Amino acid sequence: MVHPALRPELARRIAWEAVAVHDKFPGRFRLTLAADGTFAWAGAVPVEGRDFPVRVAYPAAYPALPPDLETGLALPANCPHVLGRHDGRTRLCWLAPDARRARRRWDPGRHTAATALRAAQRWGLAFLVWQALAAWPVPDAWES
């Protein structure tokens, strides 16, 4: 059964993306429905032998707008590449809308929720390096 608030084109897109999510991260994610009627993939990506809990939330205008990448992990207050904190979740910076290189910008024709989950793995790895060295190991998204 399709959720009454789910646009038919979004339902098709989520079904198509489910294949990519399950192929890249078998058994690690489930599609959830929030109280506000938005859908999200919830689970954990593997990062250096650890599970990094993430949530990829579909905004109302998806796929025109990229999904939000969030974690429920308690991150230090001074953690870089954090866009905000709300309801026990931290929104992570994973895209650069004004970047010169196309791979750093959201492209709804090429990217899926699985793209955001792979970005979560890179973010989690960068976070571990930052914890160890006190320096973020990749260029700032706005410089790329």
C-alpha cells in the first residue's frame, strides 16, 4: 500500500533507490516514515570496522533537493562539517551546492540515497581522522 501523502513519482523514485541502497548496504537500512510524513533510510554504514549510525531523509521537494544526511551519534560541540542539531540528530555537511566540480553538487539524474550513504562513510572516516589528528582530512566542501 502506498502512503496517501506520497507523490507517485516519489514512490517510483524510492522504489528505484531501494535497489541501490540494498545493493550497496545489504541488510543495513530500512525505509522509515516520520510523524511528519517524510520518508528516510535509517541504519548504519560501516566505517573502519565500526557502525556509524545515519539517517538519509527525503525532503518534500526530493529529488529536486538533495536528501538530508543525519546521525544520532553524539558528536562534540566543536565538530566540523556539522550543519545543525535538532531532536537528538546532527545534520552533516556532505554536499557543496556552489562547488566547481559537479561531483560535489547534487545531481538528481545521477545521485540516489545510496550516494548519500557512501558520503556518510567518507564523513565517518574523516571524523575518525579529525578525532585523532584534530584536522579534517579533506578540503572544505566550499573550496572544492
